[in-house]
Amino acid sequence: MSLGEVYCAMKKINNSIYDDYGERWYTANNEPIAVLRRESHFKNLWVEQVLENEKHEKSKILDIACGAGYLSNHFSKMGHIVSGVDISQSSLDIAKKYDESKKVKYSFADANKLPYENDSFDIVCIMDFLEHTESPGKVISEANRVLRPGGLLFYNTFNRNIMTWFLAVKALEWFVRNPVKNIHVYRLFIKPKELLNLLKENNFSNILKEGIRPRFNWAFFKTIINGRIEKEF
């Protein structure tokens, strides 16, 4: 093992930063959280389209590691019955504040031990979290436990390759004005084959993989130059 590999193995993910964002979850445009907020728009549209195609109306949805409610608040506003869990109480407080429906059931809970009975939800979402935990298999196992037979699991995470190392680790350090140390740790990124094995171990089938790539347009380079997240990015 090289010195670089040892250093990488020693790095710990910095999840405590989410406790400090407060209103900046929804207002910041020169911090890493602004990238997540912008990405959530596209991921919500993706989930929305699948639910529409599958004719899932007024479904019971669980949003694991919901943060400030980007997904939960969106789907509650659409009429779904939504629950969101997170271990950041301050993030949950912001999620509640921005919940226009005032119907999302937010709870302080660990993704490794969800406070729900088996087969409780029609849909379970794990967005931008599997790369933030040392136990992705346990999280997927819990998601499977609370998901009803025939239900849908949505997830989004980083593939472990050179492109995501640059975009999700180094670019956030070099080009965003207010970088956060260890907001992403490369060793926690998951290759599609590894994730596929975890899903199969938990009896998930009909697995559809879709990739998300950045558009290297003017907005992208303007973001790099200005250190601010552009709305079109």
C-alpha cells in the first residue's frame, strides 16, 4: 500500500458540516451545498417522471438522509405522503420551515436503524448519502426492510473513478469559494458493480442504472471562474 493509499484510507467523511448550514441550505450560491441544491432539481424531476410512468399516485415515500428536505418537500407538495429522516436536527428544522405543504413527517433517526415497521413505504429514496456512510450495505438493508414488496428504491451516489474524484472532491476544493474539508472522501465512492452486488444481496431486481454527467457549457466555466453556482449549471 502506497503512502497516498494510506492517507486516503485515514480520511473520515465530514458530515458535521450539515449541522452548520442553517438557512444557507436554501440561500448559499458560493458553497458546496449550492451544488447539491442545484442537482436536487434534476433528481426530483427524474423520480417524478418514473413515478408518473409507473402510475404511483399519493405514494408513501421515505426520504433517507433527507437533509433540508429538497426531495421531501417537493413530493409532499405534489400530494404524496412523505417521511424524512436525518441525524442533523438543524437540517430537519430547516426542512420543516421550507415545507410548504406542512405535511412532511420529519424525524431524527439513524439510517442504519430506521424507526419504522417492515413494509411501511411504497417508495424509498437514498439520495446523495451512500457516499457519506461507512456502512452502505446496512443502509440498503434497512431500506429494503421498510419497503413493501414491489416498491421502488431510488438512489444517487458517486461512481469511484477519476472523473468523480476531480469533480466531487478536487473541484469543490479548488473552484468553490468556501470549500469544506472532507465533505466527500474518495474511498467511500461506490463502483456500479459493487452497488449492484449490494442491491442483489438484498433481493432487489429490475435494477435500472442511469448516469448523471456535468454539461461543460458556459455556465460550468463561469462557475469555475466566479466560484459561484450559476442557476443554469
